[in-house]
Amino acid sequence: MKNLLKTFNPTFNYYKMKNKKSLIKNLIFALTFLGTISFSQNKVNAEESPVCPDTSSTTISSISDSGDATSFTAVTGGGFCRGTPDEYGVTVYKMGFCTKNPGNPTGSSVLAGSSPDYSTCTWGYENSDGEAASFGAGGSIDLSEAYASEPAKGTYPYAVMIISKDFLIKGKFGPVGGKTYYSTTTFESSSTDIADYATTEAPLNSFGGPGNCTAYTEDETVVGGTISAYLLNSAGTMLVNDSSLSKCSGQVKLLGVMNMSSDLIIADTTKGLKMTFVVTNNGMSVVTNSSATDIYMDSGPFSVTFDTF
């Protein structure tokens, strides 16, 4: 099944599946987007930062000139906003559904320093080598069916994925003072020359921003529910918070868990899935550097809601 998902088109997609195999693939696509929710090292979710101003109707005269009410810093209320990238990429390892949050199954104790508890989970996709998923404006993705399996029937409050801790972002913003800033191959840098326009690898080093190791974040409000995320090492163990570190170390993957507003029910009668994505004005963070002399592109949040039919 090719070209199922138009990533940056309007946020509504609707599919009819002929069999369970098709249902599995569409669940996988949905979770790929889910895997990008609020996983920015800047620790700013959709409710905490503004949508980037429309520069076709809003004049931005500088990055951060003192006393300039039309500077990027002033207009965004701090030099950070949410935009739409031209490309967004991540590596997918596992996707499925759970009756409990595997990172905090009791709801009161994060399993930091231990392996997540996947005992209540059913997997629809498993690939130990990982599969690259890249989303382009107006494009589509197609994860391999070879790694798909039929999820168990049941009622699931949680959608779960294990993905790479690094995100691939290609995006631009401007004009700012007459210049457009383009992502380059170097993270946290940009260029005003379109010839340098390239994808940057945005690593996730902490959920608390630079200067500490915050290895997990929980119950962040997004469209369709709340999201929790946990950094994992190569053994699959959840990292522990450590304020003495300038950033986390040893993380190689990310466990994302969404507590959906409405439980997802998979039954013998399930023929398809309606998926509503919020993808515009979310997938890219536009940020000023520490000296407010440059604007660069980082990863940003996505969200998705599910309904079966």
C-alpha cells in the first residue's frame, strides 16, 4: 500500500483497510508521527511556545535588537516559536499499544535505572535494526510490512513507540531583517545562503534543556492526550536524572508513550482507523542562539488522535 500518508497536508486523513495487515500498517504510520511529539531538548511543548509569526504579514526587523518591538525575540516573547519543517526524519524500532505506561506502570514511580515494563503491551511493528522514516512536505512514507504483526485484540489507553533519540530537520525561517535563515548540516547553526540549505541532525540530550540531564518527562499535554518520554541506553534501560551533568550521556533511543484521550479498541470487527494529525506549526522549533546573534532549527512536537471503524 503506497502513498498512504500525506504528511504536511491538512491534518485529517482517513483510510479503509481490507484486512488486519492493512490496519497494522496504518497504525504504524500513525505512531511514526506520534513518535515526534514534544521531543525537543528545549523542553517547550505546544502550550508553552507560540506559533511562529507569518512573515508575509508580520515584519520582523532584527533577531534581538534592544528596544526593538519588532525583533524576533520580542515578537515571539523570548526567541522561540513553532514552525513547519520541509523535512522531518526519525528511525523507528518498535511500535504498539499498552494497557499501562511501560515507563511508569503504577503511575507513581518512574522505572529510572531499570528496563521498562512491556508486559501489558502488544506490538504492531518490531525492527531491531531500525527503519528510517523521513517526512517531506507533501510526501509520504511506507514502513516495511516485513516487520509488522497483528496487534492483540483489546482496549488500549496507551500508544507506544521506540525511536531514535536524534531527529533530522530541514527547515527555514524568514525574512528577519531582510534575511531568511536556513538549516545546515551543522546543528545549532544556520546560513542565510540558500545554497547551504541542508538537513541537520538534532540530538536529544535532555528534556530539561542544556545544563542538566533530565532523562524523562511525563504527562505533557498535547492534542489527543498526554505524552511521556524516556531516554534509553543501548541495553534498553531507562536513564536516571542527574543535575550534576551538563547533558545526559549514553542515550541511544527514546521511548515515547501517549496516554490517549480515548482508548483505542482493536477487535475482530475492526476494519480501519481514522487518524487525525496535527502536523503544521509544530514539527520544527525556531530558536535564537545563546548570544541572540543567530536563528537555528531544532526538532518540535507533533500529535495524533485515533478512531477505529
